[in-house]
Amino acid sequence: MALIVQKYGGTSVGSPERIKNVARRVARWRADGHQVVVVVSAMSGETNRLIALAKEIQAQPDPRELDVMVSTGEQVTIALLSMALLDSGLKARSYTGGQVRILTDSAFTKARILSIDEQRMRADLDAGYVVVVAGFQGVDEAGNITTLGRGGSDTTGVALAAALKADECQIYTDVDGVYTTDPRIVPEARRLKTVTFEEMLEMASLGSKVLQIRSVEFAGKYRVKLRVLSSFEDHGDGTLITFEEDEKMEQAIISGIAFSRDEAKITVLGVPDRPGIAYQILGPVGDANVDVDMIVQNVGHDGSTDFSFTVHRNDYVKTLDVLKNVATHIKAREVQGGDKIAKVSIVGVGMRSHAGIASTAFRTLAEEGINIQMISTSEIKISVVIDEKYMELAVRVLHKAFGLDQPA
């Protein structure tokens, strides 16, 4: 008998019939003798509906009150799923994040989990109940309802699995695993049987939408076995996200190609080349709560530099506004930018022990006439910024160049 935590996303519980399907799946796990904790998101589209409703009342909704409001989406789902489980003859009990006592900090709309009191869940599991918990939410020390940010139900699932020392955390979604890239762009993309936490963390941060990045960080930190499965298929092993040392076979050199369209590039031209100039540029950007990704600095012949970096496309206009005053203060020549770029990344732990990956990637792009604007590397990834119109072509040719379209 194993203790399993299962998390179902919004599309998996998007209608009464789909909720009944989830109940049937849970019933099969219980019939096999397993203890099951189920974490659910709000029904598909519900959180967006609630946020839109809030904005009709207040253009910039108060964060505390917004958390009170949007957390109701999951409360509906836990009750409906518990009803479906009860109707199928199982003992079930639903809990909000506050009832479980998922304690968070007080950063409304983007809270972080501090601790979990698992005693009530353990007692219910020992008594034969299926425990159904609202994802995405918790409470702070003052008893205020908090939410964990978009995609936070994944984090709830992993955090509960860590607290309960579950045998496995299963993330059910609308895809049957992690693929070498998006099959909508490359039909030959393959489902990976396993992927390391390091690779999944890179892929999640680089644009893969299968798992929320904080959930992968949490799983890696607490060594929670994570598996991605389809809630619309009854068979299949999905993709197991595990540790590199768990793998007995040699890893493939490249595991996947990730990409993101949500990029914008800003260049500060004619920047004086002196100590502290990077901080003078990026300090105010950070103070404006804008995350900077890739950074490139080039020294010119006249002793000045051109300083380029990327931000999320949604932060592009705000960042340009911040830099207008900065450019004047540091006596830079001008600020340029564009939001028609994309980032394409090659990810694989096998890169550590194989040379020539970068040269293969750059040659492949050059042969297609794709110009590289920026490059960023780590031990297990190479990212390039290119013109957005070439993104899909770049993904396809790189996927083929590294043999990802061939059977494993």
C-alpha cells in the first residue's frame, strides 16, 4: 500500500462529468489499497472569471480581498469532488488550505508556504478517507486567506506530498507527460519516460507550461518523486521526474527544446564603461519589480559599452519608462528596444560530458539564416534570443539536429 498525492488541474475538473471521471480514477487507486490525497484547482476559466469580476469593481483590486475572492474557485471544486467520491461509495472529506493549516507568509496573491500541519490529514487517511484539499491557497499567521500565485496548485500538491512523505506526487493535466518539445510545433516530438529535476527546472523556467516552476523547485528540495500524467487517459506511465543519480542508464545528451514568446529586449547604448554601471541600470529595474533574464554587455572602441538585457514582454513598456531617467542620469546615448523576439533553449544534463553542443546549435541556426541576438548558457542549457518570426523554425531544426525526433 502506498500513499499517493494526486493533483488535478482546471481542465481535469472543468465540468461535472470530468469531476466524476476524477472520482472514478481515485476510486480505482483506493480499490488497489492505496491511501490518496487529492489536490484540485478551480474549474477551468473560473479564476480568470473571478479576477475579471473584481476588476469591474476596482481597477487594481486590493490584494487581500482579491485572495479572499479567487480562493473560492477551489472551494467549489473540493466540495463537488467530495460529493462525487461519496456518491461512488467512498469516504471523503474536503479541506480548504486554511483548514489543513497550510501556513504561508503574508505576500497576498504570491504567498510562499512556510509549514503544513499534516496531522488532520493523517488521521483521516488512517480512518479510510480520501482527503480532498484546495490547491493554490493557505493562511498567514493572522488567519488571512492567501494564494500562492498562478499555477500554485502544483506547489500545493508537491508541498503536501513532502509533508506527508508520500510515495509519489502525481500531477494530472491535459497532456500525458513531458515532451521533447511542444507537439503542436513539432509533430515528431516524443514523450520522455524520465527527466531529471534539473532539466525540468530549466524547461519550466524557459517556457514549458507543463509544470509550475515553484512546484519543481519544491519537489527537488524535498526529494518528492513527481510524475506527470494525463487525466483523460486511463493507461500510460506519463513522465517520471527524478534525480540524476537515480538513472542507471546514460542520459541522452539533449532532453528537450524549450521556447518562450513572452520576451522583450532592451539595449542601453553608449553607456560609460566604469565600475557599478550595471547596478545603476538594473537597480532601478529591480526596484520596479521587473525580473531580468539574459544580459549581454559589449565594450566599444570609444570606451563606452552597449548594455542589453531581456525582460518579460508584459514588463517591456514599464522598463522603458524606468530607463528614461536612468539613461539621462548615467549619460548614456539612448535606449532602444523591441518586443518581437523569442527565446529558444536546448536542455540536457548530457551536455556536461559532451563537447560541440553549442557549435552544432549555432551551425544549425546559421544554415537556416536565423540570426542570434543574444546567448546565455549554463551547465545543462544553451539559450538564444532570435527574431520571433523564426521561433517555430528554430525549434523544428534544432529538434531534428539533436535527434530528438528519433525513437528513444
